[in-house]
Amino acid sequence: MEYPQEGDPDLFQNFQFWDRPYGQIVSQFGSSKTFAKNGEGFCILYIMNTLEKFKILAESAKYDVSCSSSGAKRKNKLGMTVLGGICHSWSSDGRCISLLKILMTNVCIYDCAYCVNRRSNDIPRATFEPRELIDLTVDFYEKNYIEGLFLSSAVIKTPDYTMERMIEIVRQLRGRRQFGGYIHLKIIPGTSPRLLEIAGRYADRVSVNIELPTQKSLALLAPDKKMPEIIGPMKRLDTSIRSMIALRKKHKKVPAYAPAGQSTQLIIGATPETDLEIMGLSQWLYQSIHLKRVYYSAYVPVNTTKNLPALTTAIPLLREHRLYQADWLIRFYGFDGRELFTKNTPHLDLEVDPKASWALRHPEKFPVEINRADYETLIRVPGIGVQGAYKIVLTRQVKSLRIEDLKKMRISLKRAQYFITVKGKYHGDIPFTPEDIRERLAPEKRPALQNSSPQLNFFIQGKKEEIASVLHGEF
Amino acid sequence: MERKIYLYDGTYTGLLTALSVIEKKREKPGNICPKGSYRPGLFDKIITITTDPAETADFLNTLEKVLVRRSLDHIFRVFLSSVQHKEMAIYRYVRLGFETQKKLDYFLSDERVKFIHDHARKVSVEAHRMRGLVRFRELQDGWLYAPIETDHYVLPLIIRHFSQRLPQKQWFIHDIKRKKIAIHNLTYPRIFDVKNYRVPELSFKEAEHQKIWQEYFKNIAIKDRKNVRLQRQFMPKRYWKYLTEMEVIHNEETCTRYHP
Ligand code: SF4
């Protein structure tokens, strides 16, 4: 007889149903190891309790950065979602915790080089029983720890097999438990259309992770995944979402279908793509597939493989930050991705932010007159954001602005001073020459806070829902 | 110089009655204070306001005609704030409102408007924060209990949210500083005053669920990206006391401070 080997995924699948029922274990948090080898070839299997599974499956889920709970309005017997989303806590890396972010299982048939859960890694594996996970979600939700569930998973057997089990979990949550909280459901690349159709009915948001921006990188690092298997489901989901929205406009009774839309994630710094390529892809995703968000995740080395940056490589946090800034410019500031790059610079400037960098390349457009420039022009001024521009436009209706007024309105002139005139007067402390101004702006070198966030603003009316979610530090 | 001091009972209705009385007299008040916090001054002439719901309703109607809804929201939020002299600030804002009418909130660079906006915003921000930071604990009888300590009196702003979120549960939120308690008993939430409230025993499962949550919280952070400053910026330390996930850290830090 052959004994199963440590780390063999099949081993754990077979022992699935050996798990004691959840109700009994919860009250006995003993310390037990996941499993240990005893002598030659013997394998003692400890049955994991919920806490231990939890540790393992949360650990594996954390590299998925998305945690947004915004964009949907829903109400049920237990819970509801708030359009702007809510953050419930912030972990010690400063990221917002809004959803219970967890894998259904970390047992995987694939071998993506950048991933902790890849088949060839020797790590403890675990799988949740639907009931276990559902009970926990409901309990955490009632205690107000979380806004909902973000369910992701590694791939067991086949994409469809995995997806079916994930859907079963959310179906029970929505059905039997009448759960009205937020559900973000990860879609496994290669899922069949039939299951995609069902997934959107229960989830508020669905996402297929692209991870690597080109087919070439994918072939190199995630040989089991193909671009069409990723983009295909995205397009299909988009068609469904769009048609359901159209239908809902006509008939109020049509149930919501993934009302918070789709998102995806790209890994930054594991492969040699330029920022231009990455932003190009993002813009295409926003425009053609109507994605709500693209997340950028600086690669955290977890494995050693010859094709990957070494374990000691610094995490490209600043680059990630710049990409987020560029992403914002495209989504909220009316920029076209192409404006942010030139022929010779396929990468974003790490020294100054993308907006300032653009402004410095276009001195002919500045300075602009605060009392006359329209909203679209104002938001393009470095140092003036969506809120600042909005305040200016508002106040201008009742009085003409002086420099003191700007200060009183809490519009920081530190960066804006070089790009504006107030009543025709330029207030910068140095003449308007791009090189010198660049010097002044550059010291901003500290890897700034990603998604640095002014709090929810009640001045912004029009775009409130859209902007609210990004303003309060939420992912 | 004689100063006219208006004393009201500390409620919102009381304040609106006071404003209405002042508005009718058309003279500038020296100060408006809640009864409890007034310190007598030498030249003060005290006018005590009797809260009058009918008059308040009339005054609110007038305000609703003159101002936009948003301005009224600002006023209520500043009333909930614990900033000093908020009553006079509200008076000045309302006065300006009668002159500028619907355009009141466009005067962003005016001190009177700015003060109201800034403080209303602080209250809104805290209320929004608390919608996330309230932590319920399960008691033995199945009720959910959440203690909070906030800078401003945000309880009235958050209970509607929670009664929509947990409509079929029995829960109460306890504002420890202000000795108020909001109770939701399967219908709609109401706020009561409480004197001394001793927290009953937690349920049997509670400790274990807390442990799972704490474990999750510890594990979800990416160690290589540690950024405690950012964490504190979003979740200031003064809120940690009742956060299930920070309790351990909070207690540890307090201990080392006192017993180095
Ligand atoms: S499919 Fe790839 S990325 Fe996903 S869990 Fe498996 S190895 Fe990791």
C-alpha cells in the first residue's frame, strides 16, 4: 500500500469528510499540528479545527488587495450594503479591512510561480466546509467586524468543480441565511458560461484576476492559465451585467446581477512590463469591459524561481503608488492614458506624481486663472483635487476669489502656487520654469501612503457614490 | 455692558426654541449656553428658555423654506459636536443664512460657514467611522452589546444604520461618556439615559469567536508592508479600547507603560 505524501493535494481532499462537525469543535481550541510524519512512511493526520483552517486560509488570501465593499445597495433580513462601503478595521500594514477575505481552499492543481499556494509548495493545506464558513461569516457580520465576504479559492480538480462549490456557499448565505451583506466572489479563470451566469446572481461584485498583464508573462509564470480563459469570462460577465442593468430599468422586479460590477488585479514588478503597457491594459479594461476597479499589487516575493525576482528584492511600493495615481487620473480626472507617457518614457516618473509630471511637460497650458478656469481645467492643476476644484467652482458663484480665500478654503497652495494665477497675479515663489518647479516638487520622495485618502466628503454631490468609496481609504 | 445670556435645556429642540426667540427679538445674544455648563458672569442678564415644541416646529418650517436641506443637516451635526461655543456658531450661521438664503453653503471662505462646515464634517467623519468600528459582543441572553466612546455625540447618527443592518436582532449600543444607550428591540432603535450600567456576562461562544477574529486580524497583514503609522491614521488609538481585534495590543501597551 502506498502512503500519501506530505503536501499531496489529494491527501487532503480524501480526508475532507473526516472533519468533525463544526458545532463540536468550536468549543475546543486545542493546539494541534496540521499533520506530522511519524517514522518511515507513516502519516498522522490531525484533523484541523476551524481556527487552524482559518489561519491557513486567511494567510493565503491576503495577497489579493481588493477589499472594497462599495457600489451596491441591497437589503435583507440580515444586513444590507451601503453604497459608499464601510471600512471596519485597518490591519497593521495600513490596509482597510472591510470584507472577510478568505479562500475556500488552498489546495491547488496549478503551479503559478508567484503564488504561495502553488502545487509545488510544501505548505499546510486546508478546505472549508460550506457550513463552517457560512456560520463564521454570519457571526462576524452580526458583530459588525465585517461588511461581507470576499470568497476566493485555489483550484481543486477543475475550475468548474471549484466554482460550483464556491457558488454553493454564497447561494446558501443568500438563501437560507437571508444574508444581505456584501459578497465579492472571485471567478476562477476558465469557468464555464453556465456557472458565470449563476455567480452574478448571488454576488455583488465578481472578479477574475488577470495577475500578469501579457500572454508572454503568463506563459512564463502561470503556464496553466491562458489569456482567453481570463478575458473570456470577463467579457461574458460584462455582457450579462450590462443587459441586466438595461432590463432592470424597464422592470423593477428583475433581481440585481452583480450590481457592483467587476474588478481585477495586476501584479506589479514580477515581470518586465512597462507602466505604459500596464496602464494601456487598464484603460482598455475600463473602457471596453467597463471594469469598476483595477487593483495593482506590488509583488511580494514568496517563492524562489529562476524566472522571478529574488526573495530579497524590495517591494516596488512607490511604483505601485504611482500606478494608482495614474489610474485615478484616468478614472476621475478625465485624463487619457496616452497623455501620461511620452515616446521616450514608457514608465511613470517616480520622483513626481503623474499629474505634476504631465503639467511640467505642458507649460503652455499653465498658469490657469482660478477665477475663470472651468472644472475640467482646475482638476488638472497639480495640488488641486476633485474636492478643491469643486469648492472653487462653488464659491466662485458668490464672490470672486482672492489668495486668502483659497487658504481659508483649505486649498493647499504648496504645489498649486506654480500653476495658477489669482486675479491675474502669479503667486509662486520662483518664476514659472518647469525645471526649477520640478526641483521644488521632487522632494516628495517618501513612498507616500497608497490610496492616501481624504475622508468621505459631503461637498461632492454629483459624483458622490463613485468617489466616496475611494475617498475613505478603502480598497 | 450688559450681556444677554440665553440658557436652554441642552436638547436640540431647546436650542431651536432659543434661536427662534432670539430671531423674533432681533437682537444679538451675548451667549447661548446649555443650563448645566453656564458660569455666572458679573454683567450677565440671564434669559431662561422654556423648550417649546410648537415654536420649534414653526421655526424649523421657516428654516426649511429659507435654507437647503444640507444646511439643516450641518446645523444638526454641529449641535452633536462637543466643540465649545457651538450654539453661537450655529446662531451666526443661521443669521447669515437668512441673508444669503439657499446660497449659504457657497460661502466657503466665510468664517461663519467654514466653522460650521469643519465641525459638521468632523462629526460626520466620526459617525462614518463608528459605523465600521462599533463591535458587538454577544451576551448570555443573546443580546448584542457594544460599548463606544466617541469625541462627539454620534449615537443619533448611527442607530438608523444599525437597525437596517441588524433588523431582526436585539442589540444595544452604549455611549459610555455621555451615559446614553440606544436599544433596538426588533422594531426601531430608541435612545435612553442610563446611570450605572454593569455589563452582564458574555456568552459562552463569544470568547472563541473573538479569538478567531483576532487571529484573522493578525494574519491578514502583509508583514513586508508593515505601516503602523498609516494604520493609526485611519484608526486612531483612542478608538482601540473597545475594538475586539486591538484589545490585546491595547492592553499590552498600557501594561508596559505602567510596569516597564
Ligand atoms: S491557480 Fe495559481 S495563483 Fe491561484 S492558487 Fe493556484 S497556484 Fe495560486
